[in-house]
Amino acid sequence: GQQLNQSPQSMFIQEGEDVSMNCTSSSIFNTWLWYKQDPGEGPVLLIALYKAGELTSNGRLTAQFGITRKDSFLNISASIPSDVGIYFCAGRNAGNNRKLIWGLGTSLAVNP
Amino acid sequence: GAGVSQSPSNKVTEKGKDVELRCDPISGHTALYWYRQSLGQGLEFLIYFQGNSAPDKSGLPSDRFSAERTGGSVSTLTIQRTQQEDSAVYLCASSLSATDTQYFGPGTRLTVL
């Protein structure tokens, strides 16, 4: 099935650094979601975006719904050790609003 | 608690055996999803329930996989004649409706020896 292109695949950063990851799609999306998965747990929703151009923050996290409706990015500022995990983007396209399409994830490691 | 629960948390089985995985969604959530996540991979959609019916079974990888949902609540994913390639974490999610936020359970880690 369709998947989103998520990059980078993995990141290893120093505590305090900012992080940026993004997702792109070949089709227009009407919803973008960013989830985080800790080891041994299911994904947890971080930020949901519903309008092109929308910029939404959740603490140190900021995500944007791209103007073209084919991309989204997630930024994490001033990273801390508990930011470690796998970050997934997911979205819904106009053709099937009930089905989430997922990226393959960005694995983040933070060196304290 | 009020979240999605799954059982068992871990299951080790021998190749060829059948397994049943259970999902208890959040109360009142009409939509329920099953996903499979292989080691280091993203989420692979398996099946979606709206109430007790499954309008989208497109992700089930073979006829060895089946799922049911009863009473608009608990769902069971059954894998018959398990194979080693079935080893993965099976995640369940529920949402208030099909277009609402999906909330995930902790998953069942299945290992087929």
C-alpha cells in the first residue's frame, strides 16, 4: 500500500540540539499527524494538523502542514534524553478519509 | 485504566500453531484497527472495524489471518498455522469514529519459533 517518505531514517544528536524531520507524499493530504513511539509501547499522538499552512506547537515540538498539502515537518527544540524514540508521520488523503497512511519512522537517539 | 489494552503482552509459539490476540478498545470508540510492526519497521495496516463489521480487510497478508469484533467492543486477531515471518508486534488502535484520532494499545509481541 501507499507509504509516506519520511526522513531522516535515524538521527543521533547531542542533548540541547534542535531536531527536524519531515514527510512527503505523492498525493494531497487533508490531515497530517505526528506520533511518537517509546520502546515497548504503542505510538502516542503528538500533534495533529488539519489545514494547509497550519503551524502547531506542543511544548518544545512544532509541526507544520505544508502549503502544497503534500508534506509536513516536525521540529523538536532543545532536545532532552526523554525525546528518544521513534517518530512517525501519518496522514489521510482526500480519496480515503478513513485510512491512515504511515511513514516508516525516524529513530531519534539523544546523547546526554 | 481508560486506554486501549491488549493481551497477551508477549506470546511465544511454535511454527504451525494457531494464536489469538485480544484488543480491548476505549469504551465508546466505534472504530478499531489492527496493525503489524516488524522489527525496526513502520506500521503495516491489517484490518479496520466500524462497529462489528470490517469494511476494510485489505491489509490481511494471507487467509491464515482473520479478525472479529463482537458487541462493538473487544476484537480478536487470529493467526492460523503460524509461520516465522509472522513474528512481529501486533498493535491495536481505536478511535471515536473513523476520522478521529487513533489511540494505540501497547501491542502484543509475537515470536514464532
